[in-house]
Amino acid sequence: METKRPPATFTFDSKPHVLVVEARFYDDIADMQLQGVKAVLDRAGVTYETLTVPGALEIPAAIAFAIRSLDFDAVRRRFDGYIALGCVLKGGTQHDEIVGNESARALQELAVKRVLAIGNGILTCNTREQALERADPARLDRAGAAAEAALRMIEIKQRFHLTPKRRWVAR
């Protein structure tokens, strides 16, 4: 069993704004994941929005939509990072492997090609019990760890000056 780490601390040039994309296929697990993420983001003083999608496979597309929307709405607030939340449980077919692998691949591709700070909190578990242990903020809190990863990547992007200048356009 892992020991609980102390909460991470972050230093930002400017306070980030984060998009949390959650697949609520299993509501009880999703509630715990969101609780863990909100605790990390609130502690860091970060602003955030949440967006719900049908399943884990739709999470990368939703992040791509958010990025693309900036081309059509110049005043929309830019997201500095993204957190993907969902749960894929082992079933009787290979569907769970496809969903888990493809969503992870697409998130990594977005992060690398689009230079995005993404925390992957999509659980891929054999059993519901494993998922509950990993989702629970009082236990393994993998969603909180995904939030910390996204915030750390935002820090790194700011260090390398990879954050665009804010544009303010009056409507």
C-alpha cells in the first residue's frame, strides 16, 4: 500500500485556468474523482470549469474542441491546462483495453503536438473495488494526482514561456 504524500505546492507566473473533462459513466466513482481534483485546484488557488462527456473516448475530442474554439471566439478565456477524468472497468471483451489505450494515446498526442498541460486521471481497473480505491481522495486519489500533474506541467510551460499573452477584446 502506498503512503499518502504531502500536498504539492505550485508557483505560477499567473494563476492558471483549467478545464476538467469528466466522463461520468460511473457516477459514484466520478464524484470521488471530481472531489479529489477540486481539492487540489482549490488549494492551488486555480480557477476551473468542468465539462461532462459520455465516456472516456470522448475526453480527447472535448479537449480538442476547447482548443479549436479559440479560433472562433477571440474573447473566450484560454485554458492553461486540462484534466481528464473517467473510469474504464475490465469487461468480458477487449473493449476496455481499446477505450483505455486509445484515450491515453489521444491525450498524449494532444499534449505533445499541441503543447498542452494535461493530467490523465482516467482509471483503467480490473474491478470496481480497484476503481473505488483509486478514486477515493482519502485513499489513492489518482484524480488528485492527475490534477497535480497538470499543474506541474503548467508551471513548466510558464518557465519556458510557452503561455500566450492574454488578449482582451471588448464585445
